Amino acid sequence: DMVIDAIDDVPTKANLISYCAKRDIRVISCMGAGGKADPTRVHISDLRSASRDPLATAVRQKLRLLAKKEAKLSGEKITNGSGVSNGGWLSCVDDDSKLAVVFSSEKVVAKLAAITDEQKEEGMHNFGAVDNMRVRVLPVVGTMPAIMGQTLAAMALCELGGKPFSPVGAERVGRNIRHKLYQHLRSREKKLEDKLAPALKEGSENYTTTGTYIGAIQIDPDDVEYLMAELWKNKCAISGSRLGTVLELYRWDTTKPATPNNLVLMSVKSAQKFEKDFEELGDGRKGVDDIISAR
């Protein structure tokens, strides 16, 4: 029913994932535990969301190279420099239903163990546990591989037992960032209210003659963390851009108030187009199909 991967070697790991992805075999994969010790920073997510994990980065790069090589040989279209076009097996990188990974977002602070004089003298090939596998390893706190292995096991057993769970894969966003997003949203909505107030429908306190709702936002700062991490997984709902780009919360349907089920996380680029389309077309949603189809 599924493959559980705990391979450390990058080429072998990438080849296994690509083999399974081409055959629609579910994979649950463990990323790097080396140089990490904080169990509270362990997450389950899709491969692209795995942050501060050198092994995950290397596997993503190797998968892209494999996809590009195959696409070139077959003449398939390559999009965004990241692999074959929509529908290709490389889509597993963004789809945790095909490939879920366990990773730690803790920053690696330890360096590779040094090669000893004995290893140099006798030959590095004599010190590998398996032929052609890497020899130098990151220092590992003994509890971390066990914790990540237990996480893999728990996910596999729950899925096989028909009791799947929905892990919060996104790394928690800092309090200052959450507060900033909340203030930006409130400020934008207040400016819109001031701008459209003269166009209020007669007898209405919140609706303009064009049907736009204006009024106070109906969330508090604590809701921002839920919206970002659990609902939108810290990525732009339109373009798929992740943390590392500037993200903002925007009201999706302007005929309804700013409630948790009507707020969407967007990158600055997507938000600019959304606002432009709102000004020109009266509805920012009309232009997002172009962005989504280009992904």
C-alpha cells in the first residue's frame, strides 16, 4: 500500500521516490536528523515545504534533474525550470498525498564529522557500511532518528488502519509576523471602507451600490496563526509561493465580510494583481485563473 523511505543516500533516495511517483505508489519519506536535537521542530509536509533540511534540498534538486533529463529525452515540455509540465510525476514534490516527508525545521549547527587520518591512510572505501554510500556523517543525537522513525510509523499505521490524520506541516510563524499581517489586513480594510463609504446603498451600513461589503474585519490576531499554518500551510493560495516571499491575507469575496472562511493568503505579486483586477474589473478573483494555470 505504501513505501516507507529512510534512506540517507541522495541518489538512491531520489531514484526510489521517482520510481514510486511514476507508478502512483504512496511514499512516506524521512529527511535528515543529523545535527538536530529539538523534537518540537519535527513536521510532516510535502517535500517542497521541508525547510532548513539539507537532505530535503538535495533530494528536490536531484528529482528536478531526473525529471529534466527524462523530459529532454522524451521531448516533453519543461515548465518553470522545475521539471515536466502539469501532470508529470514531479508533481509529487508538492503533493503530500503522493509523497509525505518527515523533517525537522531546526537549523543545523553541527558540521560533518572530519575524515580521520586512519580513513585517509586505509582508503575511504573501506569505511562505508554499504558500497558507494557516503562515509562522512553529521553528528546525530540518538533520540532524533527514533522520534522521526516513530512519526513515520504513526502516520503509516494510521493510514493503513483507515484512521488518517491531518498533520500541521507548516512551520509556526513568529508572533511579530502574525501581528504584522493582522495590522496590514485591518489597515487595508479600513482604507477601503473610507474610500467606498460615500457609495453606501441607501439604508445600508455595510453594502455599497455595487454590492461590496465594507466594515470591520471579523478575526483577531490569534486567528492569523490558524489561517496561515493550518489552513493555507504558509503558502500563497494562488501561486503556491512559500515562506521566503512576503505573504498577506486578503478578503477573497468582497461581497462578504472579512471572516476566517473568506480570507486567502497571497504573495505580494498575486495580491498586486488581485487588487488591480478589483479596481479594473470590480472583482479580484476574475484574474487569478491565469496565475493558477501558469503554475
